[in-house]
Amino acid sequence: MTLDSNSISKLIEFRKQLHQNPELSGQEIQTSKRIADFLKDTSPSDIITGLGGNGLAIIYDSGKPGPSVLIRADMDALPIQESNNFIYKSQSDGVAHLCGHDGHSTILAGVGLSLAENPIKKGKVILLFQPAEETGQGAAAVINDPKFKKIKPDYAFALHNLPGFERGEIFVREGTFASASTGLIAHLKGLSSHAAHPEDGRNPDRALAQMILGLNYIVSYPDDFDDFTLLTVIHAKLGEVAFGTTPGNATLMATLRTYLNSDMKKLKREVESTIRNVCKEHKLKCDIEYTEEFPATINSSECSALLCKAAKSLDIQVNQLESPFRWSEDFGHFTQLCKSTLFGVGSGKNHPQLHNEDYDFPDDIIEPSVKLFVEIVNQLLNN
């Protein structure tokens, strides 16, 4: 499959439109509509809107028995002020596509253009434009949506651009590709008092300090876990600014990361035990909650092999990663659902990093990425 120059120009212009009109997680209404309008002339068999919120599935069904292949792109933007000054910079104050989801969605749109020109011979292809990846809520919401039952993928593939890596090259890993992570929030409840009589209250200050040290102590012994485990305290709050009052409440927040889902369960147990024991010692009440939960993205060997074969046939360099990435991706929900692989495409050694205010997706990796997805489809559905 070769995209002609007109199609490539059309895709690049579309990417810039998406970049110029970013929407935050859970607010991707116009983004979803733009994508649906862009692909409406590609003769899809079905279009499912409102999937898991603002998700969009464009389905190309051959009408003949065969595997169902899902290709996913994320489409939400970030709450960051962009510092770029090019003509297509974000028109939304404090919101910008600084992770490349505009490029990921454009690549999928390119696959749709190709499928219109080269229909599959068997099975079906689902182009899934997923909302709310940045918050870790989108994939689970899509999968749990009753409308998703119409899709039932046998295989799932996705990519993410990688600044700091050779532009256009592919980076993959069997097993864990990206870490599991979750945000922990612990609410501590004591009793406030007059600052002149702290003995009349239950100030959670010592408990908070003890808790911070205790949580860091958990991950200081790696032999207690099967693989990489990290806990980072990211926020702590004690009372309010009132010099006549001792605080009665405190909040502690931390990010938990592991390469294995089993280690995440173990880490949660240890963290909760530490928090509750400290609270018991200081006669405090506590409430623990989790937010932005991402399971580990664990690639199947079969899908990774298909990816490598497709890249080789296109003469695209493939690199095997030694270690998983510490960041998380909610595509991990799909790797629990069916045979799946998430891989990286290099954005350039000196390219601005993801979430940097001066980041912009490199348009020259759109065409090879489209070709790679199409070749994977050809291997599964046209042979």
C-alpha cells in the first residue's frame, strides 16, 4: 500500500486541525466528530459513536469469516499551555496536544483511507479512537460500554510516538511494555484544637511524617517484589493556615508503579497496611482511595512477531527494548482482553519530550506508521 502525495498532504492538514482544536480527557466531542466526518467517505460498514463517553469506532467488515483486528488511537489532549508559535498552535487556552494524540488519531485516519482503496478479504478491522487515555479512564470505559460487545476483537494493536528515539524506527518488547500505575490518596482524620492547647486535639502531623517515611521504606527492599516497583510521594497537606489552630486533617498522595500487575496488588496491600497501622497508633481515622489506575501493558508474543514481520517487509528498523517503560498507558486494558501489542515509533533523538510545552508531533512518521498498520492487517486478513 502506497499513500499518494495528495492523501499524505490531506492527513498532515488534518493532523494540524486536530492540533489546533484540542480537547481534554472526557471532552473530546468535537474531536470525535471531526474524525467521523473525515472518514465518512471511506465506506465503513458501521460507525459506533459515544463509545465509553466520546469514543468512536469505525468498522470495516468484509462480510466473510475471519479475525477481528482492532487498531486503537488515543485522542485527548493535556491541560498545559503550549509555547509553540506556528500557525496551527492550540486555539484553546491552557489545553494542547503535547503528547501526540493528534498524530496517533491521524495515523488511524490514514489506515481508514487505505482500507477504502484496498478492502480486506476476510474478517473485519475496527479503528478505535479512544477518549480519556491521559486519565486512565478511557479504555476501561470503552470496553465496559455495552456497545463494545459488537466489536469483540481477536487482536489489538496501538502505537505511541517516542521522543528521544531514532525517528521512524520501531521499538517493541514482548511481555511488559509499559508499567502499571495508580494514584493513591489517603485522607487522615484527627481532631483540631486551639494551638495553645494541642493536647486537646489529635494533630496528624507526626502520623503524616511517619507515613511518608514508612511508604518509602516499603520499596527500599526490592527482593520483596518480583520486578521493578516504585512509590513516589507527590503531595502532602496538613491542616489550614491558621496559627491559632492545630490541624485535625491531613492528606497524603503518592504514585505507585510496577512492571507487573501482581506486584501492584502486593504494593497496594503493603501501602494500605502501613497507612492503617500508623493511623491506629495515632488514633486517627483514615480513608484510602485510588485514582488514574493503569494496568501494565503486557504484549503478546504472537502480536509482537506479527509487528516485527510487517516492519521487516517494509524495511523499517525494529529495536527490541531491554526494559519496560516506567510510564503507563491504558492500552493495558486491551492487553488483558485479547492478543495485543503496543509499540513505539521514534520521534527523533532531539525531539522535545512528551508533555513538554514546546512538543509537536513529527508529521513525517505518519506515512510509515500507516503503512505498518496496513501491513499487519494484510498479514491477518488478506493472506
